[in-house]
Amino acid sequence: VLRGGTGLPAHRPAAAPLFPGGGRLLFADGAGLEWLYPDGRTVEFASGFSGATPEGTGLLAWKQTKYGFSYYAMNLDGSAPRPVLPAGHSKQFGAIEAQLSPDGSRLAYDVQDIHPGGQVTNEIWSADLETGQKSDLGPGSGVAWKDNTTILTDSPGQGSLLLVNVSDRSRATYLTVDDPSLVRAYERARPGAGPPAFISWDGWSTGGGPSAFAVSLAARSRPGFFSKPAEILVEKGRILAFAPNDRQQLVLTWGPRGTFLLQSGAGDNPPSWTNGAYAGTDRGARLARLRVLGDQGWDAAAFNPAGNVIALIPSDDNDTVTFAAVPSPACGPAGACLRFPPKPLFGRGTLLAWEP
């Protein structure tokens, strides 16, 4: 096995596919990163890295240090690694949720500061990767690139979503929690819950036509607490609202062509997430429950490139991956719905992504 550059297959091809859905899986295996193919081939690379996410034509990878993560950009095979954001020098102050711009020229990240007494504040920063210049863009929570010069973030207090220009640091309101169209959609999804008091972004759909923008809304139950969540998809001329049950939290994972997984539960209580996973698409308001035997809730999920298979990571075992067919109608955009019993894959490490 070659590490740190163009890796070579570490195993002979298996007689039967290890997993359905094609493409290749990116794992963190404890020693570094690994690509796994359906025929059993593995390519190990980037020794010492604990995680990565595909961005553009490469990877944004990170190493764990005693003061948080150090971030690097590299090619998909681990070659040409270059540091883009070193770790800080304090456990109370560090960068989280780093993300490369679409053209790979800038890095956006959320700097979280834990103050004495437990108060947490967040500042949005950007770094020009060519010049190394860093810019403090002001308060916000979480980052998502809208284009190569504009970052989306939650406002302090999470009453609105903001667009921040990385060139001149100007700010503009993108959506507010009291937007009449959002309020009407929330009331349809949660009748009797009262007006929403919390808004957060869940990103844009990818591929297959106009993109839909997902936001999470919730009502205030008491000071500092929110309940009755609903997921709202905003597309030009149409708004879809989803609230599959009365659990306290909804988590959306986008797949290709407007498919998504919507999970419901209650914070850090794993049993509350049992049988709470639904598949849907931005083309319609119908959800389909994802039925997997032994479902005890899922920590994370990834769709295959076609959008008709989903890999699920159980909340109690990050070294096991369960593959399930995406149910109808969410599998419709893929052009072919598959049928097969859920298939497990054991002991490969932590699943990071599913790529072509």
C-alpha cells in the first residue's frame, strides 16, 4: 500500500460486490484515509488524517491536534497536500465547519470561542488561499458558500439567515423567520404550534434542475428552547413543508438530484431516533419511511451517486455501514428504483462520503 500519494489497490477484487450502488466510498480507517470500491479494491492514502470531505475536484482533509483540527487541501488520491488552516493554540478557541469555495480559492470557517462560565460565541472568517490573508467577517453560526464570493450563515439568535460578502464584508438578509411565505408553510406543517421563532439553513439541493433551498423552522417552547420542528424547501414559485412526527429535532441530508433523507429524534437520546428516517425529493411533498430491520437511529448517512441507495451509519456503531434501497417516490429522480434487503458492511472505519 502506498500512502500520501497515488495509492495502489491493497486487496484483490472480491468475488461478489461488497456494497450495492456503484461508485466508491471514502473512509477514515484510523491510520489515514481510504477509498473502497464495490469489487473489494482499497486505495489507502493520506496517512495521519482523521477525516475529509470531497470539495470541487479535490478533498478538504483534517488532522486532529490537541487544540482542534488542522485543515489541508489535496487531490482525490491524497497527492499535493497543502495546509490551508492550522490548528489554534487553545482548546477554548478553534475553527469548525471549514468549507472551500466552489472554485477552491478561498476557505470559510466558523471560529468558536468558549468563554469562562460556558458562554459560546461564533465568528465567521475567510482565508484567501493564494495570499494567505484572513478576514474576520463578523458574528454568525455555520458557513455555506452560495458562490465564490458570498457566504451564507445563521444570524446570532437565529432569527434570520445572512449573506456575507468576503470581499467587502458587507451583509444582507437572505431570509427571516417571520417571512410570510415561510410562516404559512410552517403553519401548514405544524397547525396550532404558533409562529416559528427559529430559523437555520440546511443547504441547497444539487443537480437535476433548479435548486431547492432547505431551512429548518421551529417554535419557541420556553425561553432558550424550541420545539415542533419543520423542514421547509424553498424553490422558485413553490414551497414544500415536511414535519413527519412530533419529535424534537429534524436533520436533513441532501442526496443527488434533489433527493434527501430526513431524520427525526430528540438530541443525544439515541432510542428517540428509532424508526424516524424518511426519504423524499424536492419534486413532491410525499415522504416514505425508510424501513430497515433493527433501526436504532443513524448518526450519519450518504447517498450513492445515482440517488437510489443510501448508506446509513448506526448511532451505536460507527464501524458498521448499512446499505438500504431508497424507497419510492424518492428514488424516482434516479430513473431506476432498486429492491434488495439491507446489506451490512463491517469494520471499515468511519464513512465520510460516497463518490462516483
